[in-house]
Amino acid sequence: MDRPERPGRSLITANHEVIQRWARERGAKPATIAGTERDGRAGVLTFNIPGYRESGRIREITWDEWFYTFDLRRLNLIYQEQLRSGRQSNFFRTESPDREDG
């Protein structure tokens, strides 16, 4: 489960174990974007992946903080395991399945 049928295919999950495995395989740490916090919780969720998406605004947080916000907002993680070339992909984004696109 949670494996694409072909390289380059995006997957969607809310499973904490799948998300942590994906992050661990990339050396990624749970993070938020500094300055986006609200009501004492993490704001925009992201990952701090060595050599990828480097920014001074990325602030690492605990998995408990990350998943608290993830679950509270009822988010999904859209991610890729591999690029079409077969190389490991670092692509990800969070989305709300409740969001209405105008």
C-alpha cells in the first residue's frame, strides 16, 4: 500500500507512519514556516530536507506538534516516492480535502 504503480506518480495520505517513513528516508525533519504560527500552534507545515527548500524561515518542530496541526486542520499529504526517472523525489505538499477551489 501507499506505493505508486509507476515512478513519478503522486500519492495522498494522512497516515502518520507513512508520512514519517517518507520523511525519514529523505533525512527530513518536521517543520513550520516561522511567522505563520497561530493560537500557539504551528502555522504552515513543511519539512526541513537537507539541500532542499532551504530557507531561514523554516523552523523545526516535534512530530507531535506537526501531527497535532496536521490532524487539527484535517490535512492530507500529497507526495512522490520517485521522479519519472526513478530517482528519489522530495516533492510534497499539504492540502485540505475540505478546501473549495473557487
